[in-house]
Amino acid sequence: MAVWGKQILIGIAGCGLAAVMVWLGLWQMQVFEAKENSSAVARAAQPPVPLLDFVGTDGAVGDIYGKAVTSSGAYLASQQLLVIDADGTVRVLTALELPDGRVLPVVRGTVGSPEASIPPPPAGTVTQTGIFLPSEARADHLVPVDALGSVRLPLLAQRWPQQLLPGFVTLGAASAQEQGLPPAAAVLPTGEGSLQNIGYALQWWVFAAFAVILTFHFVRTLGRRGDLGTLSEQEDV
């Protein structure tokens, strides 16, 4: 077989092997993401616990993000904002004043548009159940000056005078519907997936890169040997 033919076969075999390794790495990442999502859903499905049992007066937070919690307090109807997400979802965010004077931001539900009528929050002391979530990332899309693009606590602290808890609650479907609002989806925090799967994925991608490098080296070496053989034949002639 000619040298160029061998080079083609080695190149095809090496690239094919590298492609398989890249696919295996992607598969491992999918396994990792599936474990994260499954863990987050199972965490949110646990029985609700009192929020203040896990949030100290100094702001220290225990293992509570992504879990269902209960909180008692009184809604401050005058402290209400719309959160307009990038996909157009409009969430209703209302301050719930706790007995110690701190405020818990509560996503009570959603409305169809920023101009829609919003049912008032319940009056008096109420106990609310929902998922406790950390401050959301900064939003890049434009929203009206009297609205927020995400539930970002540093921005909220500039609008509400009370001390805020280090997180917010998104009410479950039943609690939202009791207030006449469609429920808002809670974006569950992840991070409980197996780090071992990430290691496996990176390992496969390193192997793939190594396979490409070796393939290039073998093809190049074979080409050089072919060139030397040709020169030797020419000298013999």
C-alpha cells in the first residue's frame, strides 16, 4: 500500500477514535446533569421546614436553599414589584415582614402582563410555604424602571428599607392559586451531582486530544519515512 494510503487510514482511525471519546465525555456530562437535576427535585420534594430554623439573625444560612420552607408574617402590600424575566414571564414579588422585623421577598405567582390586575396579598398574619432560593443572577435584558429583571437581592435592598433575608421564596402551586395567581416556576439550584462524572468527562476529552496528537504524529512520521525511502531509491539509481 502506498504511503499516502496508510496515512489516510491512520487519520480516519485516529479521528474516529477521538470522536468516540468526545461523545463519551458528552455522555458523562449528561449523566452529571441528570444527577444534579434529580437531586434538586428530590431536595425540593422534602417536607417543608421552618425557614428561620436555618437562617440566623446574623444572616448565616444553613443547608436550606432549594428546600421547601414555611414562614409566618404579614405581607406589606405597598412593597410589591414585578419581576419581568427574559422570556416574558411576569412574577409578582411581595415583601413578607417576619416577626423580628426582617423582610422575606416572596414570589406569590405570575400575571399575564405588566399591565394586568394583581390580586392583593392576604391581610394579617399568614403562614406561607414555598421553595427558598438564593439571589438570582443579574439580568441583561431591559425592564421598566419600576420593575426588576430578576430577583436580585442587592437591587431589592435599594428599594425596600428593611433588612432582607439572604434569599427569597417562590410559593408552590396551591399557595399561589389561593391568592388568585398562576404559580411561578422555581428554578432549583443544582450542585449535588457526582463530581466523579465531571472527572470522567474531562478524562475522555483529554484522551481524545491525545488521540488526535498521536494520529498527527504517526501520519507525519509515516510521511517522512516515505520521503526518505524515495530519496534512497533515487540515490541508488
